[in-house]
Amino acid sequence: MKDLRAILTVDWSPDGAYIAVGMTGGYLGLYKWLSKEAEELWTTKVANEGIMSIRFHPKRTNLMVIGSWDKRVYLIDTYGSKLWDVDLGNPISSGALVLMVNI
């Protein structure tokens, strides 16, 4: 039986090519949009707790930043690799992550 994970947040890449899905348990999924359906590319655990926010980079759509209830922000590429992470000391909500990305 496959693990059941609740979807907490989603973001569509600016070029329309990808959909990122943040889930409970710290899982992140990436899907390629194929006009009328999506193909799952991968799902991997990137955080220790649920992913509450995802934002693709506005110009480098191979990068996304995620915020998790584990109080960390992660930079992830579209291959699922963690490029860096930082502990902010507080859980990240969507509003806080948007503000951080826009600074």
C-alpha cells in the first residue's frame, strides 16, 4: 500500500512546464505538465516536516524555494537535489516565504 500524504501547497512554474506539490511528512513532488495531464517526474523527502510553501524562481524555473514546518527554507532544483537550506527558527507560512523571496 502506498503512503498516504496530504497536499499542503502547490506552485506552477512561470514557464508552465512544471507543477510542484508540497506534502505532509516533508515530501516534495514534481510533475511535468503535458497540455491536458501531468506526468510525475519524482517525489522525494526534502524536509523533516510538512512543506507549507513552494515558489519557483521567476526566471530560473529549474529552481524552487520551499518552506517547511521544520523551521527551514530549502533551495531545490528540478532534479530533486537540495542546493542549500537555512534554519530560520520559526515555521514558514506562505506569506512569510513570499516576502522572503521578494526581498
